[in-house]
Amino acid sequence: MNLLAIMTYESSPIGTEISCVMHGINIEILNNNILLKQIFLKALMEDNFKILDEVSHIFQPQGYTFVTLLAESHAAIHTFPEYNSLFFYLYSCRGQNDGRKTIKYLKQILNPSHMDMSERDIVVKSTKL
Amino acid sequence: MNLLAIMTYESSPIGTEISCVMHGINIEILNNNILLKQIFLKALMEDNFKILDEVSHIFQPQGYTFVTLLAESHAAIHTFPEYNSLFFYLYSCRGQNDGRKTIKYLKQILNPSHMDMSERDIVVKSTKL
């Protein structure tokens, strides 16, 4: 273990969080978990996110969760076929305004009728110490 | 496959998202990944979340990510020992105001000097259709 590296290493003090519900997605896409996984992974590649691990679950009678552990933190999708909607989440500690190519790609491919999106900075370095 | 069940099943139209940076955590806790995992899992049990799967990663020179795939969606922690802080995220599609016992437990055990927390409803049922 390199103690000097530990003492000097600092990740970005500000990251980005994006959470977004995409409404009105074609039901055939929403029920195709294999395709959704491909779209999600391709979207993350748009921003060059590095996927370190992944985990997924198919719910009964419907619904799909796919979570990726990233070098930059994590991202996930959760589907709600009964509402024709999909929830997307990304937290990246790489910096501000991250993940915009990812969300742009998802929007382009999934073509939702409308989206409820929240994007905000996540400040991990305290200003109160 | 029970088609009637698919046609009639509906998850809760409104869920909860909590994201929280906890600042000023004791560095010995932040660098103890095994202990952090135990604390995180115990916190999730406070709200009776059902853990379906999990994935974690230890970063070099420091930092730890632990993500759980839940029956209720997903939850994660990311540590930033260089800033004495930890990021916690939870999305639950079970209903509104969910996860409050979880965050209360984390706050009690990790004892941060201060927290930046966001809690909001996530509406997956469209009102525009």
C-alpha cells in the first residue's frame, strides 16, 4: 500500500446526480430486458463511464432492475411496464455536469413522450471543517 | 406466465428518493469497509427492505462502493475518506416517505458532523396520458 498516495489522493470534490423518470415509452421496448440492458450500457459508453460490475433482477409479473457499479460511482434503471415508464439514475463523482451524453442517448433511443428529470451537484468535500 | 396478473398488477405510482452526503465521519469508520457494509445492511433492515443482490468495489488508494439491488429498487453507499464523507442513495418504489428509518439509523451510527440531504417523490405513473 502506498501511504503517500493515500495522503495525497483526492477525488473531485463535486460530482453530479441525475435522476429521471421517462414516461410513455413503447411497451415492446420496456418488456425487452435484453434490449434495455444493451441500450443502457451503450448510453453509459457515450460518456466513457467505466463499468466495474453489474447486477440485475427480473421481477414477476413484470419489471426489471439493472444496476452498474462504475469507477465513477453507480448507475441504474428500473422499469415500470404497467405505467409505460422507466426510472434512470446516475451518480458520478467525476465532476459537474457529467452524464449528459448518457441521458441524451437514452432520450434519443427510448423516445419517451415526456420526462421528469432532476440534475444536481453532489458536494462531497465539506466546506464546514 | 399469468397474463391476468400482468394486466392487473400495478406497483405504487409514487416512490421515494433519498440522496445524502454525510460529512465529518470518523476516518476509522470510513476506512473500515467490512464495518460500513454491516452498518448499511442493518440500516436497510430498519425499513424492512428486501435485499435481492449486492455488489461492491474497493478502490485504490481508497474509497468503497457498496450497492444493493432491492425488491423495492436499489440503495448504495460511496465513501470519500479523503474528505471524511460518505454518500448515501436510496430509491424505493414502495411508496412515499420511505427509507426514513434507514437514514435515521445511518445518522445515529455514523454520527456525521453535518448532512446535505435531498428527499423527494418519484412519480412513475404519468399524469399526461
